[in-house]
Amino acid sequence: MRLSTLYMFKQSADSMAKRVSDNNDIYLRLSAGKSLLRASDDPAAATDAVKYQDALAKLELYSTVRSSVRNSLQHEDNTLSSVGNLLTTNLTEKIVAAQTDTYSPEDRAALGKEIEGIRANLLDLANSRDGSGRYIFSGFMTDRAPFDADGNYVGGIEARKQTVAEGTEMTVGHLGSDVFGDIFKVLEKAAAELQNPTGDQELKDALSAASKAVSAGITKLGKAQAELGTNLQQIDALDLSGNVQINDMIVNIQNAIGSDYGTMTSLVMDSKMSEYALNASMMVFQAMQKMNLFTK
């Protein structure tokens, strides 16, 4: 039995329509840069893609948090370096000088004035803010200065912490009470005794207390800076491993949605084959149009 040209014409038209649809689908995936356009294309791969994208979002969030924490730690470290200069050089030198017997009352009064100024500088540093306007040494009470004008600590009682990686929490800043203690009260007393002594013993006691407070302050400062250094090193290490994890997760997502190099190369090759098949189908269709549709 011979097939009618009408039937052959219909078959050719259907074939060409399918080729056009296939060709359009391939180009749509190429323009989107991925082979997975709908979950129905590959439900398992679509599920994996969602899982990997959620994991990537979490990794990127931790990366952003670490960047913020690094800035806070570096800001505190810079502030403590300035505190260290005041404690180890300026204050130590002034207090030692004030304790010598060769200084006149006028000289001691001048030293008292200088110590008063150093105390004010220390208090300013203790009430420093970071780049975001948060008080560094107030713990979680970042909107409140940690020390009042008299040098009393009025900040938070808990140091600020952040989760910088899965299962890893880090202290972001030290409490002012832990770093500075009661040094402001002691320095204020020493400065007052040097400028207006109430007695020789009172002056000696005030200078001795100031000397001990500065020594204790230097020890606390060293401990805080060592902890900052350790935390900054840990942040660097977490960034290195985090970047590797982010890159790996991006590769997983690309593989799941078919945007990897191999899949895209395959799509380009498919597009060439599809275009060739479409052209061939169109040639057949055109040839069928020239035939007598009523031939039996």
C-alpha cells in the first residue's frame, strides 16, 4: 500500500515542528547558561541545587560576618596599641620621675598635670568606637560608652561574640573592665596628690598605687592583644578554608543545574546538530510542498 502525499506532508510538517521546538529549547538553555530550567527536567538535580544553594548562602554569610569581625578586631588592636604607648612609655616614665626625691613641688605639680592629661587620653581611648559607631569596650551594650567621666565602668557585663563559622564562636571585643580595671580612679588620685599633696605618705601611697595599676594594666593589655592576635589568625585560617568550601559549593551548583563547562560545551554541540537536523527537515518539508497532494 502506498502512502498518500497528504500523509507524508503531515509527517514532514510534524517532524519540522519538533525540530524547531528542540532547537528553541537548546538555545533557551544556552541563553540561560544552564541545562536545568525547570525542576521537572531533573527532580533529583533540582533538589541538589537547592541544597547546595542554601549551603552556599550560609558560607557566604559566615564570610561576611568574618569580614566584620576582622574589622572590629583590628580596630580594637589599633586602639590597644595606642593604650600601650601611653602605659609603657608616658605613664611609666612620669610616675617613676614623680617618685624621685630630686623633684620640687612645682615639678611634681607639672607632672601631675601631665598625668591628668594622659588619663584623659586613656579615657578617650577606652570610650572609642569602631568604624560602625559601636563602642568597642562596652560588650553587647555597643550604644553606650563603657566609662563615665569619673572613670567608672558602666558598660555591659558580657563580651560581644559572633559565630564566624559552623560551630565556631569568637569573642569580638574585650570588656573595658577587663582591660582598664580601676586605673582611671588611681591615676586621678595620683594626679591630684602631685598637684595638691595632702601629705608625704599620701603622695607615696598614691604614686605606688598608680605604679601598680599601670603595671597591672600592661599585663592585662598584653593578654588582650595576644587574644586578638590569636583570633585574627583564626579568622585568616577560617577564610582560607571557607573560600575553598565556597568554590567547591559553586562547582556543585554548576554541576547540578548544568552550567558547568562540560555541559555547556555539550549544549553547544547539540545546538549545531539540532540546527543541522532542522535545516534538513525544512528541506524535506519544502520538497513535499512541491508534490501533488492529490497523488495516490
